[in-house]
Amino acid sequence: MADILTLPAHCRIEGWPLKFRTKLEDRAFSHGALSVGDNKAESRSIEVSAYIAETSDAAYWKTHNEMVALFDGVAGHKFYLDGNHYLNATCLERFNHEFYQGFPLRKARLGFTLRCADPLIYAQAVSSQVVEIATSPTTFTVINSGGVEVFPTITTVASADNAEMSLENTTDDGRKFEYEDANFVTGATLTVNGEDGTVYLNTSNTLNFYSGAFLRLLPGSNSLVYTGGLATITLSWRNRWL
């Protein structure tokens, strides 16, 4: 099944509610309670309503079965909330069915609850920024226009031999990585995928030459400091929100 870009006729999204992990403990000998939960988002649900209006049993069952098959097959696909935002669907969690009074096997309202283990809403478009490194060290700014942190893919193409390099996000308490590899020569491409946690020099896995953390971009403005040989750096990511 392809990504759901447009819902079938007579279907509509009712909402995409979100719960947070909250936990309270009573205070001893005092009013109120203490929050001891991490307040992070739980998995998210998508509520969809669908309507059937047919003139025969056969037509009713055909529409019914097609709708159930569509939503039952949503696992692992992008569910678009509009043309610019989507959620990653995990499974069909619940299916409700109710006939309109007096119209059995003719008119019905169906309710589908889809579960998203990943609760984040993603931008359809990928954001990117290209930085030409002419001197070292170089400080530059990257704007994350989303509402939560992202782990970008950072591609560095060496304009000169670059046996030692580092990149630090001073906005994120100095979160930093270093890469030391004599094979990182002029024209070579280093790809650090912060989302997947992988490091490749051209097509070779070189994670053993990598140290430190995978960089993240906090919401808003991020100040990054590059140290190393001349290079072209491209950061790419997808903005996301709760």
C-alpha cells in the first residue's frame, strides 16, 4: 500500500490526541503532590471516521471490506494529516462499527483508531543547510524550525586532506563529535547519520574512527563550531513536532 495521501471518500480525521507520561507521589505531611514522571510523550493515536451509504448488501460489504483492508494495512506507512505533515503509523489498534437506525447493511459509521509508536509529527519537506569551510575553526548557525530536537545527517566532503576534524554544538551544552582517519583525504565523503547512529567514509563503515556524541539540533537557533581541514558540510533533517 502506498502512503495515504488522501483518505477515501466519506472519511475524515477526527483528531490525533497525545498523552504524556505523568506520575504523582503524595507529599508527606504537606498538601499536594510531587511530579516524578518524565513527562515525555507516549505513543499517539489517530482517530478516523468513515461513512458507508450503499443501496445493496453486496455494495455495502464491498465498501466495508475495502475500508477495513485499507486501514489494517497502514502499518509502516506515512499517514498524512495534510499535504505538509505526516505521522508514522504502527498498526490499526481499534475498529468500531455502528449502523444507522433502520439502515442495516446500507448505512453505517465506522471508527478507526491507528496507533503511532513514534508520536512525532513530521514535515513532508526535508530541511538542509550547506556550509563552505574556508578557515578553521569556523562558527556557523543552523535553525531548527520544528518544535523538538532532531538528529541531522551531516555530510562532509573534504576539499583538502582532513585527518582530524570535529563539530560541536555549543548551544547544546557543547555536545560534540570528533573524527580521526588518515583515509579522509581530498574528495572523500564522510556521512554521519545521527538518526540511525551510523558513520561512513564513502561506502565503508568507519564508526571506529568516530568518538563523542551524535549531534542534535535543538528547536530554534544552534551555534556550531567546526575544526578541521577545508570542506563542504551539508546538514539535512526533517522538522518535527509534538
